[in-house]
Amino acid sequence: MHEAEIWYNKIRGEKAAEALKKNGFDAVFFNTKEDAAPKILDAIPKDAKVAVGGSMTIRELGLIERLAARGNKVTHHWIPGLTPDEDLRLRKEQIISDVFLSSSNAITLKGALINTDAVGNRICAMTFGPKKVIIIAGINKIVDTIDDGLKRIKIVSPMNNKRLGLDLPCVKQGKCVDCNEPHRSCRVTTIMERRPSKTDISVFIIGEKLGF
């Protein structure tokens, strides 16, 4: 990464972190995932039951493996061969975990978090239920405004759906389509403009591209 890009990412990441703090979130910026990962692990008690939402970012950091290796019970639903009942049970467990790990689809420079789900377990757990929520986002998730965040979700949704192997119009056309398909993934959107009053949320922003 060029020095100028590192500088630019730092400016935007720190600005977003400061805005999140003003909105009641605990927030911090790190230049690299190598700098951030130990601090994220330090924020999670070694005896905590940890749940992980659908997130490429969490997996790119290797947090599931690191947490399991040190003895944390880790619950996530990205396990091949799950029955529908098992998948639903794991998603529900996430909502009552000690610590919930997730990314965010977009974070604005004014400190709002924007997310779109198909099932809703991720955004439910992000707003209420777990004792602690940790949100980790690469610099590619930082946007100027809420409108930009909503547009960003429409841009990356086809890629996510391609990754999931979903046969949807957006995958076929390479762009968001307002479809009415049974497997549509864009079903519920939340905008957190302030930290939910009963939920402890920490946001780690990393100055590298992570996830979609």
C-alpha cells in the first residue's frame, strides 16, 4: 500500500472512530489487521461464549480459530451440512451470547452503522441481546453519508450472493435488482445513528480492505 493511501485511510478511519464515540460507541482505529487482532482478542474474556455472524471480515482475521484455540466456545452457522433446524438454533444462540462478533456493511463519517440482512439474526444481535458486541470493519466500509452506505450495500450484494452460490438476478446481471425471489438476501435494513441504550458495542476500524 502506498504511503499516501495509508495516510488517507488513517484520516478517514480516525474521523469515523471519533464520530462513533460521539454517538455513544466505543471505537478505535488501527492501521493494520495485525495491529488490531491482539487488541480484539484482549477485549474478549477467555471464558466467554462467543458468537460470530455472517462475516468475511471476521474470518479473514482468523478470529474463530484463535478464539477456539485458547478455549473460548465459538458459535457460528457457516458450517457445511447443517440441517435447517441446526442452522436456526445456532442463529438464535448468537442473540444470547456473551460476545457477538460481526462486521458492518457500512459506517459513515458521522458515526452511523448501516446493515442489511436476509434472516435478521446478525442485525438483531448487533442491537440487543449479547452482553458485548464487537464490530470490526475494514476501511472499505467507511462512507461519507447514510445514502452512500445504502448505495454501497447494493454494489456489494451481488458479490456476496455470488459467494453464497445464490441463483439471483443480481448475480446474473452483476448489479442490484429489486427482485422478489424466494432467496433474496436484501430483506431488512437497520441504521444505528446512536448506540442502542442497553447494548455495549465496540467498533474496531482497520485501515485495510477487509470483506466485501
